[in-house]
Amino acid sequence: MLAVGCHYKGEIKYSFAGGKVTCEDNSGGGLVGKNDEGLIHSSYAAGEVTGNERIGGLVGEKHAGQIINSYAIGPVNVLDEEARYYGGLTGSNYSSITNSYYNTITTGMDDTGKGEPRNTSEMTYPYAENTYVDWDFSTVWQAGEDYTFNNGYPFLQWQDR
């Protein structure tokens, strides 16, 4: 359930983080603070993220690589009023993002171009038709149909319920 500070190349797949992240400098994310040239696939973050610059619900700073089929729902608190790089899914992004979402209500963010913004009703069961497009609900994800685990959001099949 803990976030990764800095990740270079490689893959982060089928992962989640739910703890609170406080970043006194730059590059704080709910799952990864800084990710260079790596792949983040089928992962999510639900914890609160607080920091100054390059702060994101899933990733604070993303360079190259990809984010695929992932989401963020935790509050994003930007402390520096002059910060330019922050967002619901990523703080700064120079990568490819595919079928990845952030909740505009719970993150408090509404930035486009760095993941797809959705509201709570679109992201919780029953999911909106334009949310979780091409996600694998047969072997990777489990739908939160009864709201007893993860409040109606999808979760990874390996997670204890």
C-alpha cells in the first residue's frame, strides 16, 4: 500500500497504493513520485497527496513511457499557490496515457490532457460506458458491484476482500 518515490524504466503493473503521501519538495504521487521511461499498467491510487510542485493523484512527474488502464481517486492538495504542474492523475506528463482516469470530485482537480476526468458516479458501479474502456474485467480487475470493498470502484482481482 505504499507509494514508490522514484522509478526508472521497468514496469509497475497490477499495483495500488492507499496511504497518505506528503512531499515537501517536488514530484509527489499517490502511486509514484517520479517515473522516467517506465510503464504503469492496471494500477490505482486512493490516498491523499500533498505537496508543492509536480503533484498528482497517481504520478507526480511522468517522463516518457506509458500509463495504461489506471486511475486515481485520492485528494490532491497543492501547497504552493504558484505551482504550475499538478493534476488529478499526473502532475506533469510527457508520456502516453491510455484509458486512465481520475475523479474530479474526490481529487479536487479538473485538468484535461493528463488522463481523463470523470465524476464519482461515472467511476463507481455501475460504471459509465465511457469509463474503464478496454479494461480486463475477466482476469485483472474486479467490478465493485456490491460496494463492500473499494466503495464501488474497480479493484485488482488479487486483492483481499
